[in-house]
Amino acid sequence: MTVQTTVLKDVAMVMLDFSVWSGSKKLEPSDFINVDVQDLPPSRVASYGIKHLIEKERLQPFKTIRNQAERVCNRYGTRLLGGYAIPLDCVEVIGVELQAICAKFNDEVDNFIQAYDDAIADWIVKNPEFAEPLRRAMLPRSKVKSRFNASFSIFEVSASPRDKTNSLASVGSELLDSVLLSIVNGVKPQLASKTGNSASDWFRVEVRQSIVEAAQKLRRFSFCDRSGGMKVLADDLEASVAGSGKIHGAEFERLWAIISRFTSLDAMKQFVEECANRAPATLAIAGSAPSPDTIKDDLGFPMSGFVAGEAPASPDAPVFAEDKEEAFALEPEAVAASDEEAPANVVSFPMPAHDQPVKFADTFDF
């Protein structure tokens, strides 16, 4: 496969910054009950573990929202350079979705802080034997709130002109590998459920949407592959789930014939190369037509003085005076009592008004 080395100009980077309070704190020697502190190993040798200050389920909504942000980035893009690479034309839509997710996260933080004291009290009631250590470890609400954060940044990346090591030279291949590997990982559940199970020859209806999203990702990142194989594979995937309802029968066979090839990154690359053989041929861009300045007549003079598309003037057509020029006719000198024939044509030339007509005795044959 041919990979562009300048793909960074076609993508933007999304960096997520979500942090969730752990709800726990490090155990101290004084937290151990019915244990002589002298019997505990020093902290440089062993850690004492952690104590949970609150029920873990109360923090689950924040992790769920963070996962939603990651799924959005994975749907539109793929992991790269510590963040997510997304096509430039997806920047606006992903920004709107992430902004809404961050707002939802912050609303959840406000609700959590309002109920914080009651949540701690409930946890102490459920663990009365550790009531005193838990009360000592309780953090003020302002400090707990500072442990939560939800934000993101979207920016474009370009190589530094000062970088003499060409460190981004492999980013095109890394981006392509990341896209294809995400497709492979996306179909792993379907492959695992059907491999070796000949009796199970159908997929749930939900699989249609996941296959369509995989096809859309291949098409969005097709600029990474000049061979055209990714676009062909995307078309094949969408066509295989064009129906509705449960995937079974001939439709299942068509889909399985495709995704059963998605066993590894190398297998995926090979499949894309095979699809490239069915990609439409790309016509070379024709060169520009020669200009009048480059066309010369039989005598070697440029033809730029002629306007393309105009028919040459008839020899008998009149010539009109322009810019204080008046037309005159060059007539042959009268031939006295001679058998010579007069010229057949009269040739007209424009001439300034102050000049006097001049008669030529010669006949012009064109």
C-alpha cells in the first residue's frame, strides 16, 4: 500500500483532559486497628494500601461520561500521537459533541458536591468499624471539586522546520495502521462469537450500525491510501448490511466473507491491497492547451495576434476607421491602352487621417 507522508495536513488532533476523583486516600499506620504500629513494615519497604472514602458506585457516572467522550473520538477518528487524529471536516461536529459532554460532566460534579456530605455519612454508617479513620481522611468539598475536570483541545500539527531528524516521517504509516487496527478490534466480538460455531449463522441487528461506522471510518481516512482500496472495502461493507433486521442467510454470508479476513493488522493490509485491484482507474490530468504565444505560423512568427475562434476577414470586407484612422483603398495604377488585365482584388489598409493615400503599382497575390 502506498501511504502519504504528509497526512498531518489532512487531520486535526483532539486531546481529552478528563479527571475523576479517586474517592480514596492512602492508608496511614494509625488507620490499622488492633495492630501494633511497630509491627508494620516501614513505608520505604511496603505500601499500606488505600482506604475508600466513599462508595465507588457514586463515582461511576463520571467514568461513564468520560467513556462517552472517548467513544466520540474513536467514532470520528483514531488514536495517534497521544491523542486522537480526526479528519479536518469532522472538527466542527466533534467539537459540538465534546462540548455537550463536558457540560454534562460539570453538571454531574455540581450534583455530586451538593450531596457529598451525605454520601460520606452513608459510607461511614455502612463501615462503622472504620468510622474514625474515615472521618479523619474526609476532604473539604472545595478540594474534592478540584479533583474533577472535563475539557478538550483541538489543534493541527505540522512538522517543525527546525527538526533536522524528520521525526514525523513515519506518521502516515502510523495513522493508517491505527485506522485499520481499530477496524480489526471493532469486529473482534463478532469474530469470536462465530468462529468455530457453524450453527450460528446470523448476527444481531445492532451489528449493522457497527459495520456502517467501520465503513465510514475507512472512507473518512481514505486519504491515507492512494491505491483506492480503502474506499472499495468501505463500499463492500456498506453493501453487505444494506438490509434491515437480523443479519442472516445470504446477507450473513456476504458480510462474513469480508469480516472473517479482519484477523490481524497484516491481514487487513493485505485485504485492502486486494480491494485496490478493483478500484476505479485514475485518469492523469491532461496538460494545458498550447497558448497562442506558443503557436507559430509556417514562417516561425507567433500567432498571438489572432483571436481564437474568429474567422479570418474576407478580402472584400470593408475596413472601418478607428482612432482617427480612415480607411482607403489601394487601387492599381491605370494601365493605358494595354491588353494586361487589371488586378482582380482591391486590398484595403487602415491609414491615419493626416496621411495621403499612396497608390501601389504592384499587385498583391495572397
